[in-house]
Amino acid sequence: MNPIAIETIGYLAAAANVFVFVSNTMIPLRIAAIVANALFAIYFFIDGFYGLCALNAFLLPVNLMRLKQMRDLVDHMRRANSDGADTSFDYEWLRPYMRTIKLPAGFTLHYRGDLADEAYVLLRGDVRLFEPGVVLKSVAFFGEMGMFTDENRRTATAIAETAVELLAIRYEDLLQLAAQDPEFSFYLMRLMMRRMQHNLEIAENAGAWRTHVEPPASRESHER
């Protein structure tokens, strides 16, 4: 092969690799990494550096998989926000980042004012949020508002009215996903706002129930 063409491949691979390190968002970074891996694999193969060729050939499908995951996240968020009439929560796109929790009836997930570090998807059962007077059914996304409150405090007391199964995701993972791609962050915030508006509508309709049911005493009240 023409030596100039070989060196051109090497320089293009190096340029793509530089872009990987200066990119601020994940999708362009992954695309640049894919280009760099492909070009480096060709370059090192031609020059006889088979170990480095194998390394880049291995990293190529890894970066392709990560790019697909991030694009799927954004696509799912876009679809979730495009259908304003659908109040169900499509959680499958978040499942790889979540852990499963099973709780008995009567278990208190958290009290209002508790420190918050997780959001939840309710898969099965009922969860009552006392302060807004909302009973959540499957499939509902809740607990995310603690990310936006002072000192990450819970805004409502949540108790399992029945045996429940949840998926939990840490705020750190949500924020990392949002930081990796601004478009994902935008759609996530829109989805959260829509869920909050939906919960407020339920709370307004349940005003009569709230006049007869009081929230459980806080942990501090029990201690006193």
C-alpha cells in the first residue's frame, strides 16, 4: 500500500482520537472513538503491530454498543415526551442502570424531609404519597424530585400500601446519563415535569380523601 496513504490513515486516526478527549458530550465522543478504533486497527495491521490492531478491533464493537445504548436512551425519552396523553412510564430503557427492590405492605420507603439519593419505578403494587395525597399504581416513576430540592430532601412520605416491587436508580447514575448527553437531560426534565403535573392533578381530585386521612408521624415524632 502507498506509504503516504498509510500515514494519512494514521494521522486521521490520531485526529479522531484527539476529538475523543476534547468532546464534551457522549454521542460525538463515541462516534469519534469508533472512527479512531477503525482507522487505528487498519493502520497497525498494515504496519505489523498486531497487538495494537487487536486492541482497537476489540474496542470498536464496545464503542458501537455504548453508542447504541445512548441513542436508545434519547430515543426512548423523546417518544415518552412526544405522547402527552400517555401517563404510563416506559422504564425498559433505564432497566440496565437500576436494581430491583421488593417490600412488604406497610413499609415506609421514606419520610418527608429524609435525605434522597434514589428514584424509583413502581412495577407492582400501590404506593401512597401522603403529602400530595396520591396513590401511585404501576407503572409509575417517582422519587426524582429530591434531586432538585435543597440538600436533596424528600418532598413527601411514601408508604407501600400493598406488597410492592420497585426498580431503583441512584441520582448519581441519572445525573451521569444526563451529563453525557444534553438531549437526554432535556427530555428527562420534561418527563419529570409531566409526571409532577399528573400527580398534582390526581392530588386535586383526591382533596376529599385528604381531609380524612393524616400522614404517619415522622421518625422524629416516634422518637419523642
